[in-house]
Amino acid sequence: MKSEHEIIEEMQQVVEQMRLDDLEDNPDIAEEYFDCDCCGEHKCLAGSIEYEGYRLCNDCVLIAETGFALGKIKSVQELIDAVEDKNLEKLCEYLRQEQQREKN
């Protein structure tokens, strides 16, 4: 049985190869961007994948595929919910800091 570290390394290689394959198949994709449905960032289309109606950037594909391989998540929806919670926390913290600045 593979160790967690071996699984993570293998997923990194697989996901990077997907990105390289996309670039090889269509070099123009390097200039195509979209807003990732998971992290919300504006990312390159190369290496992105659509899961369950959500398009994930290559970085989020790595997190999703590693999560699946390690049995940490069962669906992309679980990952998106977890990231939304984290993004919401960041937004709340930012708003608190803005309120503090306005008071000072």
C-alpha cells in the first residue's frame, strides 16, 4: 500500500502532466483564463477540469484528486463547501479589519 506522501507525489505528477498535455494539444490555452469555481481566483484554463458542473483550476484539481485518492473527500461539492467556509472567514476578517481602521 502506498504511503500518503507517495500518493500526494503521484497526484502532483499526474495533475502537472494534465496541464502540460493541455498546453501541448492547444498552445493558445495558455492565454485563456476563467474564474475557478473552487478557489474563486482567475486562473489559466490549462489543466483545469469540470467536475459535477464545477470548473476547477489545475491547483484545485490537485487538491480534489489528492483528497479523493486519500479518501478525505467524496465529492467536489465537499471541497467547494470547505473552501467557501475558508473564503468566508477571510472576508469576515477583512471586514473586521476595515471596521477597526475606520474607527481609528
